[in-house]
Amino acid sequence: MSVNYFGAVATLEGLRSLLAAGTDPRAVVIASVASVHPHDSAIADAALAGDEEAALAAARAAVDRGEGYAIYGSTKAAIARWIRRTAVTADWAGAGIPLNAIAPGTVVTPMTEPMLASPDLRKIVDGAVPMPLHGHARPAQIAPLLSWLTSPENELVTGQVVFIDGGADAVLRGDGTW
């Protein structure tokens, strides 16, 4: 909670005036395909209300209920919702600053490599984040999207959560849209 949501929001809010004073300002935050997983609305709602203490209490309650798995998705759902509601405000869109999020699927990093190396854990990861197009991503496959979203060429994309997940969102949510 403190890093994935409150830290991200504080960083963006802290940088907003510097971005507004610069040329071609852009901002992108990392959400996750986990934002579409079932999550704890009490956690996300408390975060969006700016109440870190209540969000942390709701997260502890989720752990106590044996639902600690919902915390990560709840933080990512909250940051995606924050992006959607904040990007169109006078402080961001009105200042000419596109604000977006990307939502990667499983990315092969030092954190995920041990999970993906274990056949049992890999089966769990692949069940939670099915990526039919080319499987797990590498950071170099994510970077071009970040580069474009933060480039001067991005003049109109704002308030979007762009899934870069090898199709996981489409598999998990089907043909439903936001």
C-alpha cells in the first residue's frame, strides 16, 4: 500500500509542478494486469480517499481473513482508478500533462525468475496471468511503450491504463471493456 499506491501518488503529485514548468511534460505509472484480478474494495476505496491508515488496516484485515493475495491487486486497481480520475483534471490535462499507466503482465525480472523456474509456481503464475502472445515479457519489450507514452509525440493519450500483457487482460476479462 505504502509503496504501490501512496508512494506512486506522492511521487507524481510532487513532480507535477516541475513537469508543468518543463517542456513536453509526460507521466506514466506502473499498474499491473493484477488490477483486473478480484480485489478488496475496502483497500482500494480507502487508498483513493487518501486514508493510508485505513488502507493499511483493510490490508491487515484481508491478511487476517486469509485473503492477503488481494492486496497487490487492490493497490494496482487503486492506482489505475487514480490515474483515470486525476489525468483529466485541471492540474494535469489543464496543464498539458498527459498522465497514464501501463499494466504489464508477468515480466521476467530478478523477482519473478525464481517463481518461473519452479514448475509448480510457474503453473500458478501462468494460471493467474495467462499470456497467450509470446508468453512472459522482458523489460526490453515494455520499454518502447513507456518511451512513446512519455515522448512529445504523445499529445492526446491521457487517463489510460494501457495493458501490455500478451493478451492476459483479454483472457481474464473476455470481450468486456472498461
